[in-house]
Amino acid sequence: MGIHTEYSCSECGFKLVDSSDIFWIDGDKKIHVDMQTVDSSKKASDALSSGGIYKYYCYKCDSYIYNFHISRKSRFIEKEEIIQLIENLDDNIKIIDFDNKFQSCIHCRKDIPLKSEKSFAMDNKGEFSIDNSLYNDFDSKQFDFAGKYYGYYCKDCGKQINKFVILENNANLEDSLIKELLEDHTHDLTVYINDTYSSCPKCGEDLQILGESSTCPKCRIGILNIENQTLFD
């Protein structure tokens, strides 16, 4: 289901239109962008690659930044091709990333399939746990850090790759310390990544999602209010 939202500024009347867009790359390697509906979702599921588009705003640069998040990729298209096609789509500033489930072998660089997906956490007593349940409410639990685990195995290299994605870092631990703690609890290779894309690729300032009650990007005085919102199937 797609959502089309129209906002207006409480002071200057500035209008902002936003929608829940997706993209897909068809068999001819052409990119299509459309609102997420039943029809577009079907086309995306049959495509070589597809994903969501998330719009951010940098108040310092006065620019919109579009995050293309690739959540599906077939074996008939390479990551490099996907990135190049998205880069050439238009002149907008873009952040391009792949879903955490995607992983290349850190030895031979070949794409390797996901074998297992779990959740993990280290509590404030130093106890480490990893299981099949998903931790959704981090604030109600006393975790130093927590997130999702993805397990891979490269047949060509005979190597296990453990990928830990940090979703909460309540103890504000440095990346190097988190990686050290994770490696203490695994016997194989570990890949640590930070699951955030919060900085402007132009100036490094924090990115914002414009929506209800956001400061108007034009006058910087008023706030945005929802003027109209429509749901599409």
C-alpha cells in the first residue's frame, strides 16, 4: 500500500509532497520508480533488483538526499551494475546501500547466500546471547548493545562469516570495542557494520526526515502540517 502525503508550512505556506516510493530494475536493465502499490510491488518482485527509496533533507546544504536501499537482487545482475544505474538515473544526491542480508566473501569477494538470521545482545552484566527471536523493544531491556546476526558460509574459501549489525548501542561503546567483544564470542571471521545512514554525503551534517511538525525547509520558522493524505492500493 502506498501513501501520498501533502504538507504545508504554518507560516509561509510552503508545500511539500511526499510518497512511499520503490524502484526496480527490469530485464532490460532499465530503472523504474513508482509509488508502492500492489501493481508496482508485483513488478518489483519480478525484476532483476528492487528496493525502497527514502527521502532525507540536509538543512545546512538545503538539499534533498535520496537513499536507494536495495533489498532484492538476482544473480543475473552485479552490485556494481546496480550502483551505476542508480547513479545515472538523475542528478539528485544519493546514498546507495544494500540490505544487511547481502554479503560478499571477504576473501574471494563472491556473493554468498544467507544461511541463518538471529538476534543478539550483550546485557549490562556482560552476558552475551544469540538466538532466533527478534529484539524489537530495546529501551525496555538493559542491553549494552544489541542487533541482528547474519550467518554465511563461502564454499569456495571454506570460511564462515558472522555479520553482526548493531541496532542499539545503549552503552555508547566505541566501534573497536564492540568488534572486540563480538570476536570474543565467535570462533570465525566477524564483519561489523553500523546500521545508520544519518550524515549528509556533502557536508557531514545530520540528515532529517521531513514530515509532520518538521521545521519548514524554506522559511525555517514555521512547521509542516499534513494538509492531505491518501492511501493507494
